[in-house]
Amino acid sequence: MKVSVIVMTYNHEGFIEKALDSVLMQKTAFDYEILVSEDCSTDGTREIVLGYQQRYPERFRLLLSEKNIRSNAVVTRCVNAARGEYVALLDGDDYWTASDKLQKQADFLDRHPECSLCFHNAQVIYENDSRPPRNWTPDDQPEFSDLEDIWMGNFIATCSTMFRRAPLGEVPDWYDNFFPITDWPLHILNAERGKIGYIGEVMGAYRYHTGGLFSPYSEIEKQYKILEFLRKMNQCLHYKYDDLARTSISKYFFEWAEEYENRGDYPRARECFRVFLSGKPVNKYVPWRRALKLDLKIHLLGLFKNNKTNQPETV
């Protein structure tokens, strides 16, 4: 088996058929299996995936939850059960747009044994066309990235991921506790074992909608989730990459502090700057002159601004 496709789904009744059809449309010179991990949906998602298994019994394997577990165990059980040399990820509310996606990624990994995973560009589709579509990956994305790069931020759309199964081994037990962040810890684990390759083609679509796992959170809640993730990931890896984890915290929250200063939201800017200082503020991503300039703006100039923003300032 060359490739195992893992589809994670919960309450995706309106999306799952398009996701599964986009897997079935793949044209490959090799065999591939489809593992669907369904987390006890309350809509018609389970009935739909059962129907696909009945129609394509030789292609589909279903891993079904007896109750909704809301845990990354939904991913773990599929990865551990995968028989393919390579594993491709797809959330049940996303889909692939190119019929040769699996073939191109498998060929890439065949050509680049130094890479433990690869990804491609994807289009972000917003619910009800509330915003125009955009590409997930910027134009300046390099062909190869490394462990430090993925610590600094998750630049990989889940639907674009393919990684080598054998080097990863058994997924660690602690991975199950990172819900709703499912892919970033896997990317870090894979990047410990090799480089990250990039194919600069749009071959998938990421749906941004209120029913997603991460998108319903508010902007500030997402920031705290990222902070919690970076701290917990650092702990789970026994502080082996402590400098990278703390640098990532500082880089992420400094960028948010600048954003809030631009908006004129000085209380939030000061709070993000405080978290920036709690990481590793002396780093190559944030020049000290830039940090000092922002500090003066938000702590001195901000005192003279009439800002009524009232957001929680504790992390």
C-alpha cells in the first residue's frame, strides 16, 4: 500500500460527500486506502460514510466512535492503523481540487528522501462567500523548510499534508490532549525526522466556517489556544526545543501587539507585549530597536489615547 488517506469527520453532513468524492477521484499509479475516523456525529454524517463503505468496501475502512470523544484520538487511531508508506490528511469539511494530488505528493517524497513530509498550496473558502477566496500559502514560501520554521508557526493546511508513516512510529499518548489543534503537533513530530517539502500548486480547499473546530473561537481565544499549545508542546517534548518554543511565543505575540497598536487597541497591545516578554524576547525575528519602539508607543503614547476597549489582560 503506497498511501493511506485519513479523513477526520464530525457533523459534516453538508460537506463530507464532496470530501470523499475528491479522494475517490484521485488518479494514481499505485493503490491507496481510505480510513474514515467518524466521531459519533449528531447529524447524518455517519450514515453517509457507511453508505460509501457499502459502495466501495475494498477502498474504505471506518473507525467509529461510540460516543463523541472530542480528542485527537480521532486522528491517532487512523495514523496507527494506516498501512500505507505515506499518509495524507483530509478534514471532512475540506476537499481536494486536483485529481493528481496524491500522485504528485508521493512522487515528491520518492524524489526527496530527506523530506519527512510535504504539502501544497490550498484555497481558503469562506462561509457564504463572506470574503473572497485566498490562497493559504504566500507566494514567497520556500521549497524546503525545517523544524525551526514549523515551530515559528503552522504554515501547512491540513488538507495539503502528506508524511512518511514509518519514521513517525506510534503517535505519542500526549498528542490526544491537543484538541482542537490536530495537525501542528504532528508537523513538529515529523519535522524532527526530516525536512518539509512544498509543492507550489493549489490542489485543495480549506473551508472556513462556523462549524469548524478552530474557527468558532474568538480572535483572543485563538491567541490563548496557541499560547497553551506552544507551552504544552514544549513540555511534552521535555523542553528539548525550549529556545524554539519560547521564541515562537515571543514572535507570535509581538506580531499581535503590533497589530493591536495599529488598531489603536492599546490595552490588548500591552497584554500581548507582556506575553512577548514572557517567552524569549531577544531573538532573530524581533529586532530590539523594533521592540523598543513598540514598547514606547503602547506604554507612553497609549496613555494619552482615549481607548474604550475592555479585554481580559491575563494569560
